[in-house]
Amino acid sequence: MTNFAQFFASTAAAVVQLGTDAAAIARLDDDDLLAAQALLMAHREQSDTFIAWIVGEITKRSQRDTGYAGLAQRKGFGSPEALIQSVSQATRAEAARYVQLGTLMSDAAAPASASPTPTDPHDQASHTTTSQAPPWQVAIAGALSDTALSLNTAEAIRRGLGDVSPDVSEIALVAACEQLIAEASTLTVDQLLRRARVMRDALDEHGIAHREQERRDGRYLKRWIRPDGMYQGTFLLDPENGREVFSALDNIIAPRRGGPRFIDKAGRARAEVLIADPRTDAQLLADAFVEMIRLAVLADPGTLFGSRLPAVRVVVTEQTLCHAGGHGFIEGDDQSVSRETIDRHVCNAGMIGIKFDDTGQCVNVGRAHRLFTERQRIALGVRDGGCMFGDCSRPPSYCEAHHIDQWHRDHGSTNVADGILLCRHHHMLAHNNNWQIMRKHSRYWLKPPRSEDPNQTLRPLSSKSPIMRESQR
Ligand SMILES: [Zn+2]
Ligand SMILES: [Zn+2]
């Protein structure tokens, strides 16, 4: 075991030389600054190893077979991890790592008689080991104790080589382990972990299918509604499925990441629009995720999503609808939604009136009205060719139909001439931020809000459909 006291004393002396206030640090030249950083990182690694030694001993004294006499139990904790967390700011994962590696070190240091080794039928070398841990792990513990490895690099090798099939030769594993220990100082922790995985897969090729299956079995998608009404989720995917999802998401924001370079004019224009979009990458990805679900629902012929298409409905009283202001609710959710959101839903999806009597009993369900028919929607798609807002390039399938007249000012029939296609994002912008869409004969115009343009100069909207552009030329 390394002389920790000596090491700590030498670090302390170096720190005194460096000086310990901000002004002293600011006076250091570049080389001294980097040397100081390297010295203290080494100090932290040594401290980590020393902590692991101590935790290993605490764990040994807290072992189950000592029952209530165990150290952690006597202090009122269920496990050594809980005890360690209570006396430090360590996270649960950190405490668990100290316990695992500390136990390994204390096992490796135990005398030969302490614990018999299970016999490995394929490998005679295993008879000579002295602890319960497999010989390759004992090699890691030895390197840790000699400070040839830091706690992070030891953990990388252990995780990288771990989970091998039981019939892999111990001799080969120990050899792989020693090679990794020798390379550890020249690689980053991530590189070392990848290198260990490559070596493990070479030693244990027929274990690959098993490990792949384990990764698949670990997959999940969990979702919940937070107390503040936001919808949240998290997922874990195996590499094969994860890559598919990530490449789709990567494609969406690729132009912002500098690639791929578009050679054609249309592709370049699309990329420029995306770069200029005020939304953050995270907001864009969230919007794209919702769009992907909406497209999938529309494309599904009643299988994955069932025969009743999932839809969002807004519930609102007639009283509210007939006056300005007020609020409604999303069906199935108790959060109120603004007047702007109600109007946008009525605008795109129309509405169904339901009459109730004084006792709250439903007496009449009206017909859907103020809704474009399927044939009118097709006409809008061909005429507009996608979202009409500015340079937006969303195709018709991504779009909602915006009625140019506010519904309460217009109780007439739904006319194709009074609708234009807008993507969800721009439809929200129109309703929430007062970008007004106007029609004069068969031309459409965008009237910006005062905050955007004090003169509110009308901007012409032109069809994105190539066939309409050609025919109007
Ligand atoms: Zn609208
Ligand atoms: Zn748009």
C-alpha cells in the first residue's frame, strides 16, 4: 500500500508554495497553473483511493453476518452506503462505488485462508487466488492499492470487462486486465472503458448476444404529469433502437450543427430558415417530437393507435365562447387553457355544441360545425403547398387550417377562400402574438403586431406549392 501520509504531506507543501488565495493563483504563469491543476487532480485521485480503503473497512465491519452488531446497523443505518451518505455529501451512486471498490480492495488484501475460492473447471490458475473476487478483479484492486489506477480508471476497467460469460478463461481475463492497467495512464476514462469493452467482446464473442439481449431488456419509456401541469418523460433505449431515434432527431437540427451541406438551392434555403428560427435546439426537438407523434397518428390505419384516433379536445362553455376573454379546459386535464388556445382549436378543428339542462343532464349533442371537410383540406394542401407563414417549409401534412375570420365574427359557412394552412408553431404565433392573416380577393397578407413592426406593413403571403407558382407565372 502506498504511503498516503507522505503523498498528502508533499501536496500540502506544494500548495503552500503556490499560495492559497485568488491573487496568488492569478500570478501563476501558464505552466505553473497547469502543473498545479495536475497536482491537485492527482491529490483528489489519491484521496478517492484512500476513502475507498476506509469505506472497504467500514463495509467489512457492517457485514450482514455481524447482524445488529454491524457498524452501520449500530449507527442506525440499513447499509454501509446509507451510513457513508449520512457523513458526507456523496450521492447514492458515489457511495455505492466506494463500497464496491473498497470491498474489492479489502477482499484482495485478505489472507489466503479467509475465504475459499470457487473452483473454475476451465482454469487451473483460479486455485491460487486468495479471495472471493475473481482473479482479474483482484488485479484491479492491487493496481488501485499501488495507485497505478485511480478510482475512476479502476471502475472503467471493471465495468468494461464485467459481465463476461462464466466459461471465459481467467488467465486470459487477467492478461487483458493487466494490459488495460498498463494503458490506463495514456487513455481518458471513456477511452479506457471503450477499450475494455472491445477486449471483452474479443475474449467472449458468444457472450455478445446475451449482453445485447440484456441491454434490450433494460429499455423503457416512462411518463408522468408533474404537479405544475407539465408533461414529462424519460426513456432508455438499446443501441440499435437508440441510434434510429437519435438519427431522426439529429437530422432535424443538423443544419444548426454545421452539416450536412446542401448542394441544392431548396435544401440550403431550408437550412437557413432553421438557423434563423428563434427557438432553441431543445424547443425545436420537443416540437418535432410532437409533430412526429401527430404524423404517425395520421398515418396509422387504425392498428398501433387503435380505431379511435387520439385527439386533444378543449371544453368550454357557450357563455365563454360568446364573449371575449375567459378560459377553457383540455379534456382529461384540470389545467385551464387561455382564450387564444380555445380560438386556435375552434379555428382548426371546429366544434360540437352539447346542451345540458338545469340538472346537468345532457339533452342535445349538436353537429360538428365550422370545420373544413376532407375535400376542402385537400384543396388547401394543393393551393398552399404547406405552411404559408414567411419562409416556413412545413408540408401540408404538418399543418393546421387557420380560418381568417374570427369564429365569433363569422357565423357563415366554411369557405376554402377563408382558410390558409399554418404549421402548429406559426398557428400559435398567429393566435397568441397577434400576427394577423388577411385576405384581399384571392391574395393573402400577413399583418405583423406593433411590437414587431410599428408601421404594421402588410407582407404578402405566397403559396409554397410549385404547381400553383408555375400556373400563376
Ligand atoms: Zn387559426
Ligand atoms: Zn410554419
